[in-house]
Amino acid sequence: MRVILVPVADRPECVYALRTSFSLARHLGSDVVGCHVRAHRNEAVELGDRRRWLSRSLQQTEWPLIDESVSETQTQSALALFERIAAEYEYPRSKKPGTRETPHALWKEKVGTPPYVIPIIGPASDMVVVSRPRADGGEKARILLMQALMGSHRPVLVLPQEEHQIRAKRIAIGWNRGSHEARTLHAVMPILKQAEEVVFMTIGKSNKLGPRAADMI
């Protein structure tokens, strides 16, 4: 696992997401890519069938538009946060990928909205780390989460809205003999190798074509 992607805004939950990402990346020898999505008032992008990934309520939720001066301020605040957390974990800032021995922190700014940006940058990473939306709101967070889950085509680590240390020592895998499960398992193999215990969970009997949990074990 070489690249961990974290969407970044200057918010408390992003502090937790960044610290978790850098902590995990340090164990895996992974680069951390922070990406800030800048709003663009005049974006006109054909989303095609990507719109079906959003629930009806999210389809009707417009990504908030802000003027250029506010957008620039938010971008600079997000960058300052990313640089501060990278320094805490002694990750050098770079424009080029690092090595497993010396991984780097890389910064990206993308203009657009998550339905446009995430399908571009998500597949170029090995894992995406996002925060769970607040129960009392967080429309932007919900849109970002859904796009990470459905548009990145990569494993997504969803964190609570509070500080949480991810040790990944005991891992449970929900197994349904499907191709999606198989791809996910192989994609997170570097994390499984770090675990002390891995458990496969199944419910009832399955006649679905595919490997049994015993085969995967």
C-alpha cells in the first residue's frame, strides 16, 4: 500500500483523519496525499451514470458555492493544517512520491465538486480516508463520503467524528463469496499483514458462486 489519500479541509474531523492516516502510513511505508477540493462557480461537467451513486436527497443537494476570496482562504487553511500534521509525524513535504524507507507527504488542489474530483484522484490511491458525517448535518461531508465509497473504486476507511487510534490488530472481514469482497481483501493485504488476528464472518449458508471463507483462509 503506497498511497493513502485524505480529502482535507480545516475542520476538527480532518485533524483526526490526517493523524490516523499518517500513523497508519508510517507503519506501512506509504505516502500520504492530502487533497483540497476547491469550489468552482462555473463548473459544467457531465456526471453521466455517476449521479446514480448519490441518494435522492444528495442529488438535490448542491455543493455550496463561495466567492474566490473565501475559497482561497479555505485552501490556505487546509494546506496549513496538512503541513502541521505532516510535520508532527516527520513526513517531508514533496512534489514527488517517496520510497517505503522515506515516504513523503504530497499536496493537491483540485477545482470542482466531489462527484467530479473523486473519480479522478481516488483510483490513483490505494486507500481513501474520510470522516463520518455529523448526525446533525454535514451535507458536504455526506456527499464526500458517498463519492469516496462509490466513486474512488478503492478501499475507504471511515472514521468517527472524534480522535480514534487505529491499531488494526484484530480485523474482521464480512465474507459473501463475491468478487467485490475478493478485490477488497487483496487491496488491503498490507494492513492484514500487520494484524495479529484476522477473522472471516459469514451468515448462514450460501450457494453463491465463489470461494468459501475456508478457501480464503
